[in-house]
Amino acid sequence: MNTLDALTPARRPAAAGAEADAGAALINSRIEKKIAQYRRALAADPDDPASHLDLANALCLLGRPAAAIVHFRDALAIDPSNAGGHNNLGLALQQLGELSEALVHHQRALAINPDMAEAYANLANILRRLGHLQDAAGCFQDALAVKPDSAAMHGDLAGVLHMLGRTDDAIAHYQEALTIQPGYADGYYNLGNIIRDRGRLEDAIRLYAEAVSIRPRFAEAHNNLANVLLQLGRYEEAVKWYETALAVKPGYAGACRNLGKAYFALNRPRDAIAAYERAVAIDPMQADVHNDLAAVHLALGHAREAYVAFERAAELLGAPRVR
């Protein structure tokens, strides 16, 4: 069976999304109850580092890193030898963009516990964000020396190796990640990107389809699958997958633009205009979208609308204006 035939892209993500939202609400409710419990424990004993750490970790789970940092600091002031506390404080600082201080805390975690694979990986992520790719790769390798069965760490190392131009090594680590964790959607997606760039389009389709079968609300995988179909001239199929990407991520300007390209290829210029205008409404600063919109208007003989769109594209690019 063709992998695409096994999926119904216009419907599965919506159902999965409703289930995911309900599950997330339940988890958040349980975390809030835990937070209340930890606050009561701290009211009884303000100098208990474990309660500070428990509360900080719970706050991080709810996406409240600034509040969590206060309690991580309190815990480490009482017990500065807690490697996990330093590592998790580093993660919270990363979320706030405080990379220099985060790096210090991951290093402290490793000084206390040299076998903490997660601290190596978190340090590597900072180095990657700072553009120190060789050092980041080395840290991910250190992490894997401690924890060789981590699919996520193989995937992260593969991403850095790809950025370094070492695509064969990147492919090997993505494949290892998928051997360890066959349900690793990001691994299929990222491997699909490399395989697509090598011109193996049918293989890329298979990998993207695996990614969305695992994670139906993976909008970027839907979009990239559609891009390959568009490249292959399978325009009707591409439209369905772009529409699915937009069903799960309505504010996805790139998918709107790509949908416009597919409609134009199908000789449906008015639908193309609607898609491009939706992309512009989401992100009005993309010159290429204005340029594409202008081209469709021009093909329809809409001279004034084409002129306006070309003018906007030129303005965004800083190019001489249309005369």
C-alpha cells in the first residue's frame, strides 16, 4: 500500500488535536495541584531545597520559567551541590535567552556529575545557538558516550552535523535514532529534509508520511510533503496536504504561499490569489509573497493590483520602485 493512501490528511489532525488539547488540559490541572502541594510544603519549611526544586520543575512544565528560576536559585543557595538543580536552572535560563548564565550552570552540573548526559546535551544546545557548531557536536558526542540509546540526542547531533555539511554522518545518526525509537517523528521529518535535498523525492515523501502518521498535527511535515508533491507535479495531492497543514496551524504563512503556488499550477488563479492574500495577512513583510501575488494578478490582466503588489515587494526588498 502507498503510505499516502493509508492517511486521510484533511481529517485526522483535527481529531488528534481535540484529544491532545483535552490531554494537555488534564495534565496542566494535575500540575497545578502539585504546585499547590509544593507551596504548602514550603510554607511549613521554607528551607527545604527539595520542595523548592519540585516547585521550580512544576512551574517549568507550565511554561513559567521566570517564576521557576526564583525557586531554583533558592534551592541551590541551600544546596549548591545539586547537579540536577543546576542543569534545570540552566534550562529555564535558556528559555529566557540568558545563554551565558545558563552555560555556567550546565558546566557546574557536569563538574558535580560528569556522567549527566542531559547536561552535556543542554550545553550543546547553547553552543549551537551561539554558532559554535564543532563544540556543540563534541558535547552531543559526550552525551551519547554516557547515554548511547537516546534517540533525541542522536537526532540533535545529526542536526548539528547537517549544519556542518557532514550529511552522511547526519543520516547515520538519524537512522540510529529511528532504530532506537521508531516513533520519533522529528527524526523522520529531518531525515526527509536531507533526503529531499539529495533529490530522492519518493523516499522523502515516505519519510514525511511516517512523520505525520506518528504526529498528525505536525504542520511542517504536512507542508514539506506537499512541497515534494508540488515538485513532482502532483498538484491536487499537494493542495490536500497544504490544506491539512493549515487546518492544524492556521497562521502558517509559508503553507498559505505554497498553497497559492499549487492553485496557480492547477490554473485556479482566483484560489491562488486568496491563498496569497491570506499569507500576506499573516505576514505582510514577505516580499516573495507580494511578488507571487503580483504575478497572478498580472496573468489575469489585473494591472492595478499587480502594480500595487510589485510596488510592495520592491519596497520590502529595498529595490527601485516600479515605474
